[in-house]
Amino acid sequence: DSGMYQCSVSNETNSVWAQWAVGVRVPTLGYVSSSAVSPLVVSTGGNVTLSFQVQADPIPSVQWYFNGSLIQTNIIYQTSITPTNNITGSTLYNITLLIGSEDLSTQGYYYASFSNRAGTQNTISVFVTPPVVGSILSFIAVPTCITLGSTIQIVCSVYGYPIPSVTFYGFTQSGRFSQTGNTLTIVNLTLTDSTRYICQTSNGIQMEVQPLVCPILSAAGGGVVTAGSSVSIVCS
């Protein structure tokens, strides 16, 4: 239906006409890119700008969400949508959310939902957080008595943004000890492994644990002895 349309009117005295150019556009909508990488660690008290680029025709309506809840524009949250350039059949828009005074109250996941007659789409979700000092929550599931010769995993539960690295102390490096992330694995336990193990985060916070390796006890013997004689009973 795109093309030139004319209307002509005439009578016995005169004739006039008008012409219109009609172009039919198909609504378009699509997510293009993001300027933010998740997780986005920002300075405490500073402003944060999240910007996504979308392609649309006609101009889309945009709603922003924080931890799944719709954001209302206020002194903390400001939004904008700005055309950048025209491409065939649609326009590129920058949709932007400004977060004022970033702290733990605004820590969480953000994304935008944008829509027009072509439908509705969502941007990727970006986790925004101020730096959080790393700390140790606890050691996880350290048994009170571990069988001699068995294997144990000592897990140091930590948190923080950026996530702190963990180092274990209290053992001599050998093939029986290995650390993966925040987990220390000890195989073929011996009695000398009943010692203190220290978990330390990269910012210096420590916690210690001392697993107890229990020896295996056994007793054997028996027999017939003469009345009035002596006997030795040995428990090994």
C-alpha cells in the first residue's frame, strides 16, 4: 500500500487535484547492546548510570525494574530515552537509568522492559553493588570425629563484593592436601592432621577450625588358662 495517492475534483468550471505520498512502516523492536557488565561494582555514595541500546519503531515505552519490582522515578532513580541514529526501518535509542547515591539499599539486579506495537522485550539483568568488605560466615559441616585414613573437606563460607579470595594455613604442602576455591581437601587422614586450620580472606579476616581424627580401636584375644596361673590381657 505504499505509494502516491491522488484525489481529483472537477465540474464544468474547473478541476483541482491533490497528491499524497503514503509510506507503510512495519513496527520493529529489538535489544542491541549494554554498556554495563554484571556484576557492576561502584563506589559507595557515587552515581551509577545503566545504559542499554535498543532498536525500535515507533519509539518504545520503557519501564525499569529493581529486584523484580517496578521502579518509580524519584530523587534516587532518573530515567531517559534518547534517539541516536536512524537505520533502515527503525531508530536506535539509548535507554538510561541514573541511580543516585549507590549504597546497600540500592544493591541488586536491574533491567529494563521496553515495548511498542511490535511487542515487549527485556534487557539483560545487571547486578549493581558497592564494594562489600569480605568476611567469613562459618566453616561448613566439619565433623567432630573423622575416621583415620578417610577424606575430609573443610569449606570456608565467605561473602563480599568483589568476592574475596581464600587461603588456608596450618598444614604442610603435600599430595594429601589440595585447595579449590574456598574448600580444603585432605585425603588419607593421619593422627597428625588433628591440628588447627586457618581460613583467611584476601582482606585479612580469619577463622580457625580443628577437626579431630579418631584412631581405630580394636581388641582381640581369648583362650583357656589354668586356674591359679597368671594371664596378660592386651588391648591394642
